Amino acid sequence: MKHAAYRRGRRVRPVRIRTLADLDGRNQLYAHCNHCRHARRLDVPMLLARFGALTFGRLKNRLRCARCGARRPELMHVWDNGVQ
């Protein structure tokens, strides 16, 4: 079995996603509350329009759980590769 950094005999470089602007149409961003375990998919185009190319650390400081009001949720990035 080949190392995970290789796919079909070619080296695959990891994608660095540090800001909202680094996300494209295939990416989804979820916020997960550490206090009440509430999770929600975030609207990335709306966040980009409102905050611009904000880093994820600064975005976490601005978010609040809609259910319990806790701050600094865990952010989870999900890449949709189109395979179903």
C-alpha cells in the first residue's frame, strides 16, 4: 500500500486552506459547538461578503452557537470530490 500522499503513482500535494477566500465551490465549512454539540453548515459566500478573506482563527472569534450562545466553535472543512 502506498503512502497517502501518493495517488495513482503521482505525488499529491496537500491543499493549504487558511482563509475563507481559499475555499472554492467544492468546499463546505461546518461549525460544531464544543458546549452543546450543535452543528451547522456555514454559508461561505455570505461569510465572504460580510467578512472578506478572514482567517479561520479570527472567524472562530466572531462565531457564536445559535442554540446555546457559546463562543469559539470548532470549524470543520469538508471537501466534496464529487463522488457519490
